[in-house]
Amino acid sequence: MNLALVGFMGVGKTEVGRILAERLGLTFIDLDSEVERLAGKPIPSIFEEDGEPVFRMLEKRLTREFSALDGQVISCGGGTILDPDNLRSLRMNSLIILLTARLDSIIERLRGEGDSRPLLRAGDKLERIRALYLQRMDIYQASADITIDTSDMTPEQVATEIIRHLGADT
């Protein structure tokens, strides 16, 4: 069984995932980092040079591969579970944990990160964040086994809350 952390960009999936994996003695997998490793270049370059469809194809391949393994905390990209195939792959062997945050918290956390986030490069960044957030939230919520609002919590507190939900000891 795996723990899959899903949610919008800026909610803390990667940082919480690292802490959670360490506390539970599991392997940490960051899907975005794995896509970069497989492609041999950073995500912004994949989007610029190859396009979003190539990024999504690599993401799907890795989601399927890592979902078949056990004992991992998988930090998914913000768009990973928007693809029904990815959601099916994760559902087979993962508890899906949705990390949320208030929109104002997300905007604050993402300040200055536009260059590293390809989906925020076009147009008004704040409007783009709002639109993507609203577009994705229903899918995120429908997919989640557990939901944690990270707005007023440190990553350590979020990890503790997840462990509490799991009924596990640290």
C-alpha cells in the first residue's frame, strides 16, 4: 500500500511527503522530480521544448510504474489525478490524501514561482491560479480518501495530522 499526496500546486505535497516518508519509514517518490529525471531536463523545459502532452505522457507512465510498487509516499503533480488513468493506477494500491489550502494561502506560497511553474507563465498569474484552482477542486475532492487543509499548518503538523488519520505511530 502507498500513500499518494494530491492537490493543487503550493499546498505542500513534496515537503509533507518527505517528512511523512521519513516518519513512517517509507520510500519517498516525487513524481515531478521523476519526470525530470526520465526526460533529462526540468519541467519548464519539457513544456517549452516538447509540450504539455509529452509531460503528461511521462507522468502517466511513471504513475503507473510507481503505483504498482508498495511502501511509498508518492507526491503527485497538481494535475496528475486529472487524468482518469492516473487516478485508476493510484486507486489500485494507494490511499489518496488530498492536501488543500485556502486560495489566499496558495497565492502567497506561489509568489515568485511563476518561472518554475509552466502553467502559471501565461497571462495574469493570480487569475490563472484562481481559474485552475476552481477547475480542479471538484476532481480533487471526489478522488480523496482523506482531506487535510494545510492553510494554517507547518509541513510537520500536516504530516502529524495524516499519521493521526492513519492511526499509525511515529
